[in-house]
Amino acid sequence: MPDKECDVKGCENESFQTVPADLASKLFQFKEKKTKVHLCREHYKEYKKATKKERELDRLAWK
């Protein structure tokens, strides 16, 4: 079975992490519409930096 590749349009790197598409779609354009997307290591790093505040607020809402 082949490894999954990054879902970001124009990227062919190997998938590193799966994230919710609603947050990631604010940063990247994807090959197809999904609820969860696979990101390579580089795109995941960008995603984490750009959505840090939003993810913190989401975690606080859980408490």
C-alpha cells in the first residue's frame, strides 16, 4: 500500500500528520474537499504556527 501524500495543492511530499480541514483550509488550498486532510512535515509546521491561538481557545472551551 503506498504511503499517503500531502493534500495541499502542488505538494507531493509524504504525509506526516492529519488535521481538521476547516482550520487548515484557511491557510492552504487542497486537491479535493475533505473533513480531514493530510499534511507533510513542512505544511504541518506552518499550520501549527498559524493556528496556535485558535487551537488554544478550542481547548479552553472544552473545560
